[in-house]
Amino acid sequence: MNLKPESLEIFTGLIEEGVSRSADALAKMSRTEWGVMSSSTKEIPAVRMLSWFDKSKVPHVAASFDSEDGFPMSIILLFSEKGAQAVTDAVTQPFSERLSRMNDLVRLTVGEVSNIVAHGIIGALADKFGQTVILTVPDVRVGPKADILAKALVRYDGRKDIILLSHVDMFSKDLSAECSIVLVIDESSLIELFAAAGV
């Protein structure tokens, strides 16, 4: 399926709104102001995306979420190892002494930050289309970008799903990090949503 330009524009706007919403929650959690901006969203075939991601051998930390009810979809957020550490440092800085001895602090923090961003996006979609969407808890993985994405896409079915890729920049006084967000969406559910919304 190829989204009509106006449909992609709507989805792009909803993703931008969702990641912007997450900035307030992240600011409260870390006690510092955040900016979270989606700079581009495009539809992309799975094979092309995996081939593109395979060029990056830098370790990544990724959190993936699935939804079944109402609007079947998956959301995967991928941070480079450096970006994941930067996000962790920014979020945990006010509590660094208390958290310094925790194991897997980066994985836990990326899972929580991803949870906030993913629910910001889901909230924007739910408000637009009047759907209730419940996400699973984050499944956090570490490894090469293409490898962890391939594992997160285990439920992807090219006959009925589409993939959107969004690039997100996160920044604050103590943070500058990039994140790739992959959305896997059931085509028939999407058609129904757009038809109900008159798109």
C-alpha cells in the first residue's frame, strides 16, 4: 500500500504532535526542559529499511511496543548507544547518586523514555480517530541496528502491513540525541480509520 500524500501528511502531523506531547512528560521526569521534534516521516519498504540500517554497525538500544485492540500496530524506537547514554544521563542526572548502582540503567531509561514517546504518539492517533489503543510494556534490546529491528519486526506481514519511518531529534540543556521511530500499521485498519475520518 502507498499512502496518499494527504494521508501521509495527516500521519506526519500526528507523529509530530505526539512527540511534542512527550516533551512535557520528559521534562517533569528529568526536571529540565526538553525539546522533542519529528523532522521527517516517510513510508518505506521493510527490505529497503533493513538494508539501509544494516550499513550502521554502531550498537543501538531499541524499545518495541505492540498493540492488538482497536488498531493493530507496532512501534519501535531506536537509539544509537551514544544517544541512549546521552538520554540516560539527561533523565537520571537529578537522581544520579541514588541510581548510580543500578544495573541496566541505560536499558531501563530507554524503555521508560520510549514508553513516554510511544504513548504520546498513540494519544495523538487516538484523539484524531477516536480509538482506544493499549500498548504492551516495552521490549528493550541491544545490538546492531538492523538485527534488533529484524527481531522487532517478527510479526510484520508484507501482505497486509505498511511501515512508516520517522526521524526524531531530542534536545535539552544537557542532551542532544537522535532517534528513529518505526511504525508498523495494519493496512485494513488504517483504511477504515481514514474512511471514518473522511480522508
